[in-house]
Amino acid sequence: GKPELPEDLGQRAALHLLHEVQCGGCVDTTAQSLVLLLMCLTPEDVSRVRLGTLSPYSVLALRLFKEVFQVEFQITTNTNKQQGGNDDDTEEMDKTILMSCLGSGYRNMTKAST
């Protein structure tokens, strides 16, 4: 592509970072599907993670995980209000969701037992 000035690249990266922070959650949008996959592979115990808005890729990955691992996720929206950072006492809704599932208990059968 066309060369980009360092200042423009820095501004674009800062805007992307601010967008990810504004979405909330524990991981950024691009890592959501990886975290959800690892939750599917955990021992047969409940795993939870708080995410921001789900990306379309994560929704597709959830469908695939249900088909392959037979793991369904419970999605709980957060209804808590947070205090705004402004001087006036405005409140804004927390836009995060809590994803939880029961792991599939995947084991590496090729690993030698000791």
C-alpha cells in the first residue's frame, strides 16, 4: 500500500486502542475467539470471562465450538451502572457480557502417562 506518515500511524493506533478500552472486557476483540477456545478445552469445570461486544468472528467461532466440542456458552449481560468519569454525576451502562461454559475435559491421549 501507500506509505504512511508515522504521526498518522500513531494516531490510528491510539484511536484503535481507545475503541478497545471503551468496549470493555478482559481481552481485545481480536483475541476473543482464542480465549473462548481455551475455555472449551479446559477440564470439566466452569470457566468464565468478561468480554466487550462480541465480534462477528467470535460469534462464528462459538457456533463452531458447539458443533465440534459440544460446548455451549451461557451469556449474561451486565446490568450494572458505572459512575461516569465526568464532574457531573452521569452514569453510563457497562456494555460487557459474562461468558461461561463447562469445559469439554479435553486430554492429550498421546502424552505418555507416568
